[in-house]
Amino acid sequence: MKAEEIKRTWGIQSASFWMTLLVAAGIIFIGARFIVAPSAGADGFGIPISSTWDLPFGRIKGIRDIFSGLVLFPFLFLKMRRAAAFILTTAIIVPATDFSIVLSTNGVKDLQHLLIHGLTALYMIVTCILLFRENSNN
């Protein structure tokens, strides 16, 4: 008798699913914070808003962050692991560039915000490695 291949479906039982969901939910939260309280969002980013004329830019960033998080949800809930992996991999450019912006604006003395952006990029890299390596037929 032939041994049957067990088809494993990627989803809620997978650490990479939850890690990806955390990235998506986190960036949606950050985006909402920029829309509701742009000054607080900018402070958390590492480059404070210097005048009321800057407030709309915080809201602009906020809606783009919300979109960046929402774009992952269909792939998560349709269990499209490889598609989520490709989207998340391309999104690594965001925290990497944020790191560069904070570094060029504030210098190395702003270790707190450099770590936030740098560790976010590293977390996303690890998540992408797991997504691509996961043994799945999806």
C-alpha cells in the first residue's frame, strides 16, 4: 500500500502566520496612531513634528501605514503563504529606510529609535525566512 502524503496547510498553527499577522496588525496600529495623534506618532518614529504645518504629513504617513498592514490580510486569511512571503519581503525596505532616515536626521545618538526600526527590519527578515522555508504545498 502506498503511503499517503500528508498535506499540511499553512495557517493559524504556524508561527510564521502569527509573526506575519503581528507585523500587519502592528503597522496598522502605527498608522492609526499617526492619523489620530500625528505628533505622538512622529515622536514614536523618532523625528518629531516641528510645526502645525507638519501635521498633515503625519496623517499621510498614517494612511500609507494602514494600507501596508491591510495588504497582508487577504494573503493571510486565504492561506497564501508564498504570496505573503513575497509581499513581506518587499516591505522590509520600509523599516530599513526608516532606520536610514532616523540615522541621517538624528545620528547614532538616537539609539532607541534606531533599534526600533533596525529590530523591526530584522524581525521581518526572520519572518520571511520562516515563510519561505516552511514545508507547505501552498
